[in-house]
Amino acid sequence: MRNRKKPDKQTEELQVPTKLPSEPIASSKDSNQPTQHEQREEREGPNNSKEEPSDVIAENRSRWTAWMLLYGAIGLCIAFVMGCSYAMFVSQLHENQMYFSRIETVEREISFRTESGLFFSYFKQFIEAKTMSKAFHQLMYDNITEHGHTINVMERMNIHQEVILGFLFRVFRVPFLMNTEPVYFYLNTIWSLHAVYMVALFSIVWAITGGWAGGILSVVLYVANRHDTTRIWFSMPLRESFSMPFIYAQLFFLTLYFQRRQSWLGKELTLLALAFCTFGFALTWQFAQFVMLLQAFSLYSTQALQMVPTRKVRNVMLIQLISLVLVCIFQFGNTLIPRSLVVSFILASLMVFTIQGEHGLRSRSFVGSIVKMLGYTLLLFGLAAAVNVGLKAAIMEEADGHIYNFVRAKLGLSSPWKERDFDVLLYLCDPSFKGLPSDTWETLWDHFLLLPYVLSAGVLLVLLAASVIMNWWKQSHPAKVKVEESQDATRPVSDADMEDDGSDEDDTYEYAPLVGKRPNLAYHILHSAFFGFMALTTLRFKYLWTPHVCVLAAVGVTDQRCYQWILRRAGVKNDKVAKILQHVVGFAMVAWIVYSCLPALREDLAYLGEFYDPDTVDLMQWIMKTKKSAVFAGSMQLLAGVKLCTGRPITNHPHYEDKRLRERTRLVYQMYSKQSQEMVFKTLRSLGTNYIIVENSICYASDDEEWPGCRLPDIVDRCNGVTLDKPTGIDEEALVPAEHGRFCDEVDDPHLESKFFRRAFHNKTFRVYKLLSGKQTT
């Protein structure tokens, strides 16, 4: 008779067997319960419980392996074909809209509007430099982009993609290797990246659903909703055109990394690819820090809800942090990066993970789990705020001050109208920073995206919440969980705890396979929620969110686990039926979308337009006749084109992420103010300006009834403290009447002779005035 130790209070309901594994285990509590083998036999039937000969099993396995290899090869071919087809499709759309292959060089360059023209100008500048060293020197010591200031363009802007492409073009510019124009080399690179983009979108859904039918559906949804998912064919050089393929490639590798069944080598290779893609999109877009901040929110949420092991979340956040540090180095110490919120949030998250220790957020009580999660979340945001304050105190720069002021205004915590904040008012009046238009929902509904997304996201969010609640309940009731899974109720979440065998047998709660045992799907649910919120409040985030809408909509329609779960509740045990049903439903929806949207697609492809902007062409051709040292001032958007087409020095530009540049822009825009000619002249002369370009569309802009006070002249007047042409009733009590008329209007009055300005060029759209006093440039 063996002496048995009396169980203490913690384990009196949870007996750990002391017999060897080979001995039968029985107790008074579970002796009447059926064994796992009996449960499985009851589910599958007595015939299925019989063991098959080993040679039959081996043959079945080899057949299954061969079939899966063939299935995978077919899926890869389909992904490759869809990616290439999409690249050719957007290239053809661009050609059809612009007639790009037949228009003049100056027209091609003018078609690169606003920031697009500025960024492309650096590629053009790099390949036209006499030597490679001269090309790098011109970028690192640039005095054309902001006349009077020598700036390092590679530090200020994310133009490494232009440098890399310029380097490749110069190296391989050999007739038998590369016989193409520079602009087509540049554009073809973008089209190729977007082929990768479609492959990544396809692969994400394939990895989640277990079938490439969902991948096909996601790409078809993306193309059907092309006017809401991308703007690639009319704004190619924008930073997002380079960054989006890296973002979704990173999401694909993140999906693989969060899967539970991976070899050690597979995990390491996945982490390496994840790091490369994270660095790629951080390097190619100045707004990557905000994308990474939303990603960091999603990552921390999965850890706080105990859906993903802390170790994996920590690894991904470390990759994000290292990528940002490397980008900071590549950008010669750009201070925007260390001062960013994402750096502070990641550092605070790593501190919180360390404080949590090996036990993480697990608790023996349901309420304790909730309290722990909320407590650590509050601690996280407190630490993040403290770290951010410390970093800003250490780095005495205010390049990003306008971003925080804009966020405060968006949240209603400040009134830029009353404070007369010029930078914030420019952002708030920019359509891309306003809320998501209501007609977007109608468009997404008409193109079969909104309904499957709403249903999928809604059901998945409910299942995620239920999974989290049941996981907390399981931790607080360890005696009701199988002995082998509950020997230590307080141990941290590990890969072994979350191992997914692909079945729903022996689950603690019956819908666990749908979300609870799939951390990669849990991440995508939270990712979509955070990005969706930002898209609702800020239109610019729409093109980050809608592609992910295609992902979740395709997952909801073609998820194999979902069909397995439904069929097993209906008594169908064969998983092959679920796979067949998955593909049938997916292909049926693809066929219906293609049938419904094909006429509009053909209409877009059949449309033959041509770029036509004769007034801007005339302006650029006139500017090219001036001296190369002539300095031009005007709107940010127009001056980007002036630099690209003519190479003349400019006073300001659309890349607005510098405090000194923002102040320069405010001074230049005094040409649309109600000030005397002498005052405007002194202001512009202080910037070294020789010519100003007045745009009639700005000077004589009509009032916007939906957004009153958002004309540029109104913003300038408000910030100067003078009354607006048409009162808006928004914080105008402190404004006083102006002593002068509007400069851009009065300077063109033929009855008033000006001793400061002389009109040098004009057409229906533009007026160019030469500054007469001081140093002359003709």
C-alpha cells in the first residue's frame, strides 16, 4: 500500500496520475467517462476505428502528398498569372488614359502631379548626373529643392527607391541589356511590384483558408473595386505605390509566422522574410511609421487577448524596431523616426512583456484575467507617453509637431480655426484627410465587397470575443479541463499550448477551430478593425484598409475550417467534402462577380483618352527659357512640376514634413493674402524669389458650401487675422477688416502700376510676375 500525499487546496480537484504512462489510469471521478478512443469511435463509427495495413497507409500518404504538391503547384501558377495579368492591366489603363507612349516628354512629366513629380525628379536628376558620385553629391547637398537652404534629400525624404532604380539604370544602361526609356524603366518597376502585391494578397487568403479559391476571390474583389482599393494608374510615383507591395508581403509572412505548425527552419526563414519586407515598406514611405503603429496596436491586442504567444509578438515588434532604426541610419539620422509614437509604443510594449514575466496575462480567475489585461494596457500607454516625452526632450526637434496638432484637432481636443494654425487647417481642408465619403459604401456594396466583409468581420469578431472569454473561463476552472492540459493553470501561453492539429476533436469549446486556435486569423481580425477605424476618420487610410477588406471577405466566403465545422455538425465526417464545397462556393462567387463587373472592366479598357493640359505645358516651356538660376515661388503642388520639368530652383514643395519648410510655405502663400504689394514683395524677396506663379484657380476659387472657409485665400486670411470674403461663423470674433485688397487680384489691375512686380507671362490658368527690385535675374 503506497502512501499518497494529501492534495493541497490548489490541486484537490485536479489529480495528477502517479502511475507510469503504460499503466491504465482510473479514478472515481472519471472512471465512468468514455476514453478518447471510445469518443473517437463513437464519432467516426466502428468501421473507421479499424487499423489499416501499413502499406495501405503509406500508399494513401504518398497519394495525398502527390496531390498536395500538384495542388500547390497549380496555386502558385495561378498566383503568378494573376499577378502578371494585373500588372499588364494597370499598365494598359495608364496608357489608355494618358496616351503615355505618344505624348511629349514635358507632358509625361506634368502628368506626375504634386508629390509624384517631386519624387520622380530625383530619379531623373540621378540618371542625368555626369557621374555616380556627382549624382549622390547632388542629392546630399541639394540647394534647388528649397532655394537658400542646402538640404540632404536622402535624409529629408524617402527616395531610396529612386536612388536604387537610378543606380540600376546607370549600371545596366547597355543597348543589348536594356533598351528602354528611363520613365518606362521606372514605371515597369512599379507595375512589377504591384504584381507582387497581388501575389501577396492571393497568398494571405490561401494561407488562412487552406485553398487558393479564396486567393482568386480576393484578387477579383480587389480588381472589381479598383477605384476604392488603389490609385496606382494615375499616381504611380507616390510612396504608397512602392510601399503597399511590401506591406502586404509582410502581412503574408506574418500570417505564416503566426501559424502553429512550423518547423524551426521554417520559422527562421519566415522571420527573415518578414524582416526584409518590414524594412522595405518602412524605407519607402514616410507614413510607414503610422502604419506600423496600427500594426503594433494589433500585435499587442493579440498578446493581451492571449491569442498569440508573447514570444512571437515580441519577435515581430523587435523586427519593427530594428527596421525603424535601420531606416533612421539610412536616412542620415532623420529625427522624425526616433520621435515617432510607434518607437515609443514598441519600447513600452517590450517593457510590459518583461514585467509580465513567464506567466504573462494568465490568471486563475475570470475577473483577474480582465483586470490584468486592463491594468497592463494602462501601464503600456503610460510608459509609451513617458518614453515619447523623454525622446522628444532628448531630440530637440519639432518636425512632427503639426501631426500631433492635427490629431488633436481631429479628436476635437483643439480648435485650429480659433488658434489660426495654418498647417492644421491645410490638412483639415484637404479632402484626403477628411472622413470616408458616404458614397464609398454604396460603391463597395455594388461591387459585392461590403456584404461579405460585414458578415465575415461581424461573425469573426463575435467568435474572437467568445474564444477569449472561454479561454479566460478555462483558466479559472482548471478542474474542468483535461488533466494533461491543466497541470499548471498559471503557466504562460506557449506554442505547445496553441498547437493546431487542423481538427476540432477534443476542443474545450466547440467553435475553437474557427478562431480560437488560429492566431493568424485573430491578428487579421484586429488588424482590419484598427485600419477600418482610421479609414472611417481619415480618407487617406482607405487604400490601406480596402485591400484588407478583400482579404477578410474572401476568408469569410472560402474558409475550409468553417465548412468543416458546419458539415461535421450536419453529420458529414469527410473533410474532402468541405474542401470541394470551399472551392465550389468560391468559384461560384468569382463567376458571379466577373459576370457582373466585366462590362465595366471592358469599358475602362476600351476608353482611349489623352493627357491634355496646354496651359501647364506653355508655362513649363516658358520657364525653360529663363536662366537656370531663376528662383520660382508658387503653390506646393505646382512647384513640384516646375522642378521636374525645368530643373529651376523652387522655394517650397509638397513634402511637408519639416518645420522650416512649413513656415516657408506660409510665407509664399501670402501672394493670396490681403496685404500690400510692398509687404508681399518683401516677404518673397526674403526667400530669394525671382518669379511668382499665381494660379487663377486658387485666387478666384469659389466657396465650398460643404466645407466653408477651406479656400486657400480664406485660410491665409484667417491666419493673418483679417475677415474672410464670406463669413463662415466659425471662431471669427477676433478677425478684423483688411486694409488692402487681395494681392493676387490687385497685382493684375491694369490701372495700377506696380513698382514691385511686372507680369512676365500669362494664359488662362497662370500668371507669372517678376520681382523688380533688388538683384535681377532674367
